[in-house]
Amino acid sequence: MKWIVGLAFFGIIVALASAGRALLGDGRDGKPKSNRMLHALALRIGLSVALFVFILVAYKLGWIEPTGLPLFR
């Protein structure tokens, strides 16, 4: 379970870095602008939503449980 969440977070960070690189590099040196940033950000949003849904489903199926730690003392 931890590996899946970790891989999802890594994918989100990679997609965000790819979007930043596309933002800084597109349209320079006479090259036409591309849709790389749009696709990278859409991928990041998709991964974030998929991770959220996966955590909800895992909770409902009993794969993960709350720790029972008190919020306030």
C-alpha cells in the first residue's frame, strides 16, 4: 500500500516538473509552442484524483484503517 501511494506521489511530482520544464522551454529559439504543459498538468490532475479515489476505495475495502490517534489532548 505504501509503495502504491509513494509511486503515485512520485508520478505527480514528475508530471509537475515536466510541466515546469515545458513552461520554461516552449516558444524559445523560434520553436513553435506545444501542448506539453497542458498534457503534463492534465496528467498530474488525473494522478491526484486517481490517488484520492484509490485511498477512499482502500479504506472502504478495509485495506487501510485509521490509526486511532487522538487529535486533541
